Amino acid sequence: MFRHKGKNRTFAHDLRLATLLSFVAGLVNITGVLALKTLTTNVTGHFAFFAEEIMKQDYATAITFLVFTVFFLLGSFLSSFLQEFISIKNPDLSHIYPITLEMVILIAVSIFGTSTGLFTLEGKLTAFFMLFAMGIQNSLVTNISRSTVRTTHLTGLFTDLGIELSQLFFYKKPEEVKKLKTSIFLRLSIITFFFIGCFSGGIIYQFLEIKTLFVAAFCLLIAQWYDYMRLKFHLIKRKTLNKLT
């Protein structure tokens, strides 16, 4: 689900990528809300808060919300930069460094982060790095899937879902209907697993608090391991077939 790109990529690859990483985003999202009372998987709302604090002339708080967006941007930039840089020599490994960096950040926040609220130095740093990690993930998923999958926010997904549901009333050709239903299923899967991540994360948070992010990092580790094992299986299968022929 990480290695296949372009024509080699199938719906099954996108579906596995979407469900697993939207679940991770849901975990991070609810952890940020419960620990810091703010969103840590997207930046849309932070622009509104930034404008509100400017109107109140509370410039220190306004700058905090602005920095939130900058950290998400930096995460997205670094993720894409690493993918492009590594793909020059080894395209099959271009996803390894961004997703490993995301895991390291989530583990670090689990250990050193705080659940005491947003407007302390520790709270701000916790939010900064959670947004940075989600910027990394969103950029990684977007690049791999060629913008088919996005996992850290749902606004665009609900918009696309609404458009495609309406198109079912007008598109009648079998190939068009099949394509629409496939896309609708993918978007519903992302929404469902984001919700499952939020719901299960809320339960886990009652016991682990900020350390709930350990679970998110573990899910990313499982994703990498699963992708690696599938690659090894296909390589062994190919070698076996070549020997038989």
C-alpha cells in the first residue's frame, strides 16, 4: 500500500492505506481534543481562532494559532522533500523515512507531552509536534495515492462524497456507476475508520491519557511491517515461479 504508485496502484492499495491511516488520524485527533482542547490533525479551525484573537488584540495567542498552521505546513514540506530526495536513488524506500519520522514524533510526544491544557509552554509544544506529525502523514498519503486518499481531515471528503452521491442519479453507464460506487466506498471507509479511531482513542485516553499516541505509533509500525512482509512474500513467490519456468 506504500510502495505501489501510478498505474501499478489498485483500489485495494488505496483502501488499506486509507483505513489504517485514517484510524491513526482519528486516534491523534481525539487525543489532541481531550488533552489540549484543540484540533491537532488539521488547521482549518486555527485560522478562525487566529482571526478571533487578532480582533481581541490578544496577539500572543493569535501567534500561537498561526504557528500551529506553520508546523503542519513544515511537516507536509519535510515529508514531501524526503520522499522526493530518497526516490532519486531508491523509489521503493521513499515512504520509509517520513512514516518512521512520524512514529518517532508520536512516541516522543507520548513520553514528553502534556495533558494539562493548551496554553502552557508544554501544551503548545505538544500541539506543535502533533500537528507536525499529521502534516507528515497527510503529505505522505496524498503523494502515494496521487491525491485519492486524505486521512487527517474530513471536510473535503464529505464534499466529495456529497458530489458523488448526487452523480449516482445522473450517471447511468455501467463503468461510470462502478467507478462512482468504488470512490464512494473508499470515502465512506475513511470516514468510518476516522470515527472508529476517535471513538476507541477516547476510551483508551481514559487509561493512558497522552500516551494514547503510543497506540497510534504502534499502528504505523504494524503498517510498515505488513507492507514489508507482503513485499517479501511477492518476491519469494516471483523467484519460485521463475525457477519453475
